[in-house]
Amino acid sequence: MSGRVLLVYSPDLVEYDHGPSHPLRPVRVKLTHDLITHYGVVDGERVEERPARVASDAELALVHTGPYIEAVKRAGSGESGEWWRYGFGPGDNPIFPHMHDASARVAGASLVAAESVVEGGFEHAFNPAGGLHHAMPEAASGFCVYDDPAVAIAWMLDHGVERVAYVDVDVHHGDGPQAIFYRDPRVLTISIHESGRYLFPGTGFTDERGAGDGEGSAINIPLPPYTSDEAWLGAFREIVPPAVRRFSPDVLVTQLGCDTHHTDPLAHLALSTRAYREAARVLHELAHEAAGGRWVATGGGGYQWARVVPRAWTIYFAEMAERELPDELPHGWLELAQAEGADSMPVTLSEEAPPARDGGAEIESVLSDLRGRLP
Ligand SMILES: [Zn+2]
Ligand SMILES: [Zn+2]
């Protein structure tokens, strides 16, 4: 039985909003929270909910430079400047009102999750608004302003945690945490994603392994387009649990992007919710087996904001809380989703997987390459 489990959520998290025509829809986090609560997973006893807080400048500076934090503040309060130097501009990373506060709150929500697991007596904690894994120390990138997983990891290292394993299952390479801890032997980063040959950010190949003292502390599993449940799970099970066990972390941090779904509009993998259920089970077991039960989880990408994201993250959170959920989605929640503009909604958590169309040879060559590089 898990110990105490925390969901970090407050309505103000949806202020992280790049505007109405941007694919990252903040309402997906609200609908996730709504689905988790409609299912009754948060019971106020063993499973609690607590609000986000705004990360301080000093906390953000564990990862980001002073000039960058200053630029985020000034750009978001309407000042003009050469903000493109910091990755901002039309397209992926438009400047939006109150950008600093909204972004520092997402990072603060991951800090609440980290604090509660490291010092607060919780075993597992989930910040569905987090997982902004493309932000770099001095640049916004890929819809991400502050790198909340990296800030949470750096905070833990500052508070007595000696080793952290970061596992990133988003369809995009987790380039931010990898770059930030590339030379740090205390942090193992593992990313399983659609290969950078086909998809943003164009990195995450098997030969990126860490450097200096951190040599061997980065692992990448780049997969071809159309990889489906079985092949994805095969690669995940073969590489991730043994590497995390070998590393023997104090805390497991996971980025749970669900833009791997076969209907996601921004990428080309072909997973179904079955893969999320199985990945959740494996990660949960791993947290207990290899990390003393300490598991800090964040959301991540996911652009099917109504049909997929809330179901995917509810599946993960129910696993953390050890709750079996009825497959049929609650009516009240479907009505809420429709009120937000959702249509053609699924009515169950489970679903039919698309026909497998795996690039078996390409996956096998990635795995055999990794087998040769790992101890
Ligand atoms: Zn547990
Ligand atoms: Zn992504």
C-alpha cells in the first residue's frame, strides 16, 4: 500500500496561457483535475490536494540565469526589448501577460510536489501543470518558460537528496533536464521519445550519454514514427527499470507527457491509453523498488486537450493512489468537457489501439546500440 499521495493543483495554474491559437491549452490541466476529482481519487485522507505556490527568484536561479528571469518579468509586463534573444516571439513561445508569475507558479507547483515528497511525509506527488522540459537556463523553448522539472531536481539536490533519476516519457526529447544535468553524476536522465530525426527538438540520440563526471548519466531511446503500444513498452521495459535500479536514486522524478498518443496533432507515435496504464504500473513499482517509494511526477506535452490528456493523467494518478477506476467516464465530467468546447469525446478510459505499424528494424537497432553502451 502506498503512503500518502499528493495532487498539486490550483485554478490559477491555467494562467500559464500562450493565447487562444496556441496548441498548449491550459484547460487540459483543469479538465485533468476535474476528472480526477469526479472519480473521487482525492479522498482528503490518504490522498490530498494542495495548491501551487510561486517559485522565488532564488529557486528559479538554481537553473536559470538572472538576466533570463529579468527578461521574463519585463517581457511579460509589456516592456519592449530584444526578447527574441531569450527565445521569445511569435510562434512557439509568444510573450503573454504576467508571464513570469504564471511560469513561476508552474515551477512552484513542482516545488510543492518535491517538498512534500522530500520533507512532507508524502510518498508520491503529481503536478499535472508541470513538465516544461524544453526550457533552457537562458532561453524559452518549445512552449516552456521555466524548466520546472529541473528546478525541482536542483532544489532536491540542495536539500539533502544525493541522487535523482529523471524519466521522461513525453513524445519529445527531454532536452532541458538533460542539458542542465549533463555533467552532473548525481542526476540520471532517461528520455524515451520520437526520434529527433523526425521531431522537435532534434536531439536525444543514443550517443548523448552525459559528459565529464556525468559520463553515462544520460540515456536516450529515440523511436521511429508510428511506434505503437507493444513496441514502445518493449523498449521502455528493457532499458528504463534496469538503468534506474542500477543508479539507485533517492527520488524518482517523471515527466509524463502524453503527446505520444496516436491522435496527438503534434507528433507521430501511436500509443493508446493502455500504454499509459502499463507505464504507470512499471514506474510505480520502480519508485518503490529503487527509490524508497519517493516519486515526484509532472505532466508534460499533450495536445488532445480534452479527449486524451485528462484520461492519460488520471490513469497515472490513479496508479499512484492505488485506485481502481470504473472504465466508464463520469457523466458529470463529460458535461464539463463539452462545456469547454470538447466534441467527439470517448466514453471510457480504455480504448481500441490503432493497428501496429512498427518500425521494428529501426527500434531493434536503437536497442542494440543501447545494449552496447550500457553496463
Ligand atoms: Zn505507491
Ligand atoms: Zn512533448
